Amino acid sequence: MTHQILDDLELETLELFLESEAVHEECHNFITAHGFLTALSICPSPISESTWIPIVFEDTPKFASEKEEKIINTYLARLKLDIEKELESEDGFLVPCELAMAESEDELSELQEWASGFMEGVFLTEKDWFASEKEEQIAELLLPIMVASDLFDDPEIIDIRASKKLTQSCIEQIPDIITDLFLLLRTEPEKRSFPKNGNASRKRNKKNKK
């Protein structure tokens, strides 16, 4: 059966539910959930819906009916599959928000929400992300997402965040980095074909030599 991606109405229904009074105040919004599910889609080991769906909700929502519960859970599962199909395609990955940080420290940009959700997915499956000799390469690729999430106080990240220009240059690499991580963790070495003009780690190495 051919997979049907979520249409605009289905996406809107899911987004509105995740921001409704039916869910816990710490429930992921759509952007955070997208980042979380992107990380789970890159993870080399599968994780069951019974594990990750409760994490998205934080607490069991007050569904209006069993039908609504089934619809929302199905939309979440389809969103994850949509992300997986996008990662497997050759069209490149699109982050569902503007690649920009908040203007004020008191604000939270959508990119920060997406990156925070992504890193939550990494933390949940950390042993699978760093279970091989690729650990150093994976950590390097994760750096711009860590910068965008604003969850870390490592000296290197603090130095990057001190410069708006350097921060922006860093976070603009994220779509390419997502592709690189997927290729690194989910494909066999002989099948990898890194983008010729978009490899994030090459960009960063070139920048560091200047």
C-alpha cells in the first residue's frame, strides 16, 4: 500500500490538538514533535510507538473520544513515516521552520523548539547513536543542532553563541547535517553518497581553517 503523506488539513488538525487544552502543558507542540521524530527516524534502532507517543504527550491527553485518540495517534505515526520517507529521498531535508534564533534571550524561536525536540530524541536513544566508531563524527555533526537548541553550556557552544554571525552560519548547516547523519547512521558504507555541494562537516572544516 502506497504511503499517503499528511495533507494540509491533517497537519493542521494535529498541530491544533498538540496546542489545545486537551494536552499537558509540557506536551510537545508540532515543531518540537517534528524535531523529536526526526531524531528517532535517524536512530539506527527502531523504537516502538508505545514508547515515543507518551513522550510526545508528556501525560495522557483528554481525548474527546476513542475515535479522536485513534486519529491523533495515527497522524503522529504518519508524521514519523513522512519524515522517514523524506530522509530516504534525494530531495534534501527541510526543517519545518525558519533557520533563525530568537532576537531576545527571553524568547524561544521555532528553531530552538525543533532542535530541543531533536536532542530529546537523541538522548532517548543515545546508546544507539554512539554505539560505534562513528561517535566522534556524530558528535561533530550534532554541534550546530546543539547550538540551536540552547540546552548546552559547553565552552565551544558558548563561544559560537557569543557571535550572531557565527551562530547563523552554524545553524544554516542543519538541513545538510540531518542528511549527513541519516547517511552515516542508516546506510551501509558502500551505499553512502554524501551531497557533493552540501556536506556540513566539510563546510565546518573549511570555516575552521580560515
